[in-house]
Amino acid sequence: MRIPFVLLIDLVVVVVFALIGRLSHAETLTPASLLDTAWPFLVAAAVGWAFAYTLSQVRSHDPETHTFRPLRVFPDGIIIWLATVAVGMVARALLTTRGVVPSFVVVATVFLGLFLLGWRGVARLVLQRLAQPR
């Protein structure tokens, strides 16, 4: 699976997270309001991707054959998930008028973990199944 497609799926997961949050709190739903809710976590996901990529470069002995494979659950998916939650919460608390309460941190951690890691696990199983000779 190509890296841009993996990134796109992650960003869609974050937007769906924001969409569900707005709908569950009966907030207005416009493109601008959705972006207002999603942007801290979209930026955080980008930070997670950058960190996972940089870490793969540092771990690699040969920069030409680095080990960045964002479809893997571990370590890349875990890094992206944790950064999306942590950086997103900090950005939300410091750069928006929205607050961060413990219950929201728990919900965001569980939802983003389930979906950012879950789709990777399912994709890996499907790709492995398709690669098996028949």
C-alpha cells in the first residue's frame, strides 16, 4: 500500500473522529466548524508522521533503505497514534477556546487507537491473504 494512501486514511480517521464528536454534542456541522474541531488533531497526526519517519531514518544504517513503513502497527502506527492524541490535546488546550477534560482524553485515545491502529491491522491481514498463493 502506497504511503500517500496510508496518510490519507489516517487523515480521514481524524476527520471522522471530529465529525462524530460534533454530531454527538449536537454542534453545528459546516466545513468550517468541522475544520475548527479537527485541525489540532490533523496537525498532530502530521507531527506523528514526521516523528515516525525521522525515527525510522535514525534507526536505519542506510538512509537509502530506511525502515519507514507507516502501514505497520508497530512501531510506526503506535507513534502516529500517540502523537495524534498527545499533540492534538496540547494544541487543543493551548491554541483553541475548547477545553480538554479527562473524559475527552480517554474517548479520543480509545477512538483514535482503535481506528488508527485497527485499520492497519485489518489492511495487513487482507494484504497478507491476497499475497498467499492459491
